[in-house]
Amino acid sequence: MSANRDQPPRRDQQEVAEARRRARRTALIVALVAVGVYVAFILSGVLNR
């Protein structure tokens, strides 16, 4: 059995930076959607009185 199987493939710094940039952007989009749902829920409770 090979020991290389247990380690992830090595990537250069540019690929790592690009992956982090994409992950950060995705996390920001998900957070904005979550905040939008939260605000909509609060406003629906306030405005429907």
C-alpha cells in the first residue's frame, strides 16, 4: 500500500489562493442570503400586525 494515498495532492500557491477566494465569495453569498431571509422573516412579523 502506498503512503501517498493518505495525503491530498499538492497544489501550488496560486491554486490555493484561487480556491480560498472562491470559498470566501461563496461564504459571503450564503451569509447574505441568510441575512435576507432573517430580515424578511422579522419584517413579515412586524408588518402583518
